[in-house]
Amino acid sequence: MKYDNRLSSRQRGYNSNWEKVRKMKLNADPLCEQCKSRDKVTGAVLVHHINSNPRDNRAANLMSVCRPCHDVLHSSRHGCDINGNPLDPNHPWNLEGGAC
């Protein structure tokens, strides 16, 4: 997914310290927390900042997620319903088998 008009990752605060925090979070929570909340088992590959502040690396502000869930979290066209299910009909959760 392309994010237009964004600063580079370094400019947004993703540096070597972030890489350490990211690795620690993925080691602590290796499964996608979004999928897990819906009884799906999917490996996490990204760490999402819940409040969108890349400098707030407190554990309470971080969520391990798979790429499809991360894309939905950042999508301006799609989101989740009140139950946390992706609205995007092409999200793997909504495809046959529900594999994320």
C-alpha cells in the first residue's frame, strides 16, 4: 500500500532504536493481535503504533500485526466494523477460508 505525501521512515522516527523495539515486540507477541482477537492464527510481520506516534514506543501503544491487518489499519478507504472485522471485501479475513 502506498502512502502519499509522507515523510521518509527515518524522518518519521523509525531509526535503529525503533528496530530494537520492533524486534522485542515481535519476539514477545509473534502472532497478529488483530487476527488473534478473531480466533485466527497468523504470524505477525509488522509492529503498529496504535496512536500513530512513532516516538511513543511504550508496550501499550504497540501491536504486532500481519501485513493485511496493518494495511486495513492504515487504509483511509476501509476500516473495521464495530466488531473489528475488516470492511474491505478483499481483505483475507473476508475471503473464502478467512485466512489472514
